Amino acid sequence: MAYLFLALFFISLVGLIVGLAKPSIFTHVIKRELTRKQIGLFFGGALVLFFVLTGITAERKEQALVPTLEVEQEKTEIIPGTENEVEPEPGSEPEPESEPEPELEPEATIGEKNALRSALNYLDYMAFSYSGLIEQLKYDGFTNQQAVYGADNIRADWNEQAVKSAEAYLDYSAFSRDGLIEQLKYDGFTNQQAVYGAEAVGF
């Protein structure tokens, strides 16, 4: 309907232009002469009328289309777990998140490397506890940080070191069980390590 009123609007516009330019053209149709004022009033009124009717019918048509679009959207809405659910295309699986790279430990300083080398040399010919080795490295002039680095990275079995120390004591002196444990604890072994060393040599 809007298109009809729009067509009539343009016809009225053409009639207004032609009538104002040549009023006598309508004499054959109406059988009487019309002035430019009468032609202007007639076609001008028609223009306004058809313009308003075109706007009203177009607005109604637009309002009627809105609910239709909403219904179509509801029909096409994807509901999880139903047949409307879109399955991923083969080969389009999401890539797994990459695992964060482990942080690398800072490279050891020259002093730390030398403390580790010195610690290895000491354990080649003598038994040490963890704390005893740190104290020996500090006595040799290494800083506390360097000495700790050497003891931590030597990966020694401190129970085994307690056994070796217990054997060395028994090679040149006699000890009771409690006396040997106390001596090992004095050398820096923990109570558990000292007991382990004493029991390993026969107590």
C-alpha cells in the first residue's frame, strides 16, 4: 500500500509542475479553465495527503516486520545439547594452551662454581656433614652464599657421610654408642643422621 501512495505522490508532483507551467492542459479533462492557484491548491493538497499516507503505511509495515524478525531469531537460537548446536568442523579443535616455560635458574657465579669444586675435593678424601662442609668452605675464604651453593649442589648422601665419619672415628679411637652419636652431632650431623651412622657401624 505504501508503494501505491508513493506512486500517487509522484503523479501529483508531476501534475502540479505541468499544471503550473501550462494550466490549459487540464481544460480538456475538466471541461473548464483552471487558474494556477486552483491547480496549486488541488495538487498541493494531494501531495501532502499522499505524503502522509505513504509515511503511515510504511511505518506500519516496519512495525509488522519487527516481530517477524524476533521470531526468526528465536527459531535460529542455538540451544546447547539440541540438534541446533553447531558441531565444530573437523580439524578446527581449539589448540591446547601452551604450558608456561619453567623459569631457568640464574647461572652460577665463578665463586659458587669454585666452592662446589672445592666441596667435591673435600668429600673425595674426608666425610663431612652438611653444616660442617659449609663451615669448612667458609674457613677457606668462600662467602656464606658460595659455601651454601657448594653444599647444596654437591648432592651428597648425608647419611652415608655420617657412616663414613663414624667408621673413621672407630679406626683410631674407641667410642660408646652414645659417645659416637654425640661426636657426630658435634661435627654437624643431625640426630637422625648421627643415629644412622652409629647403627650402620654396629651399635
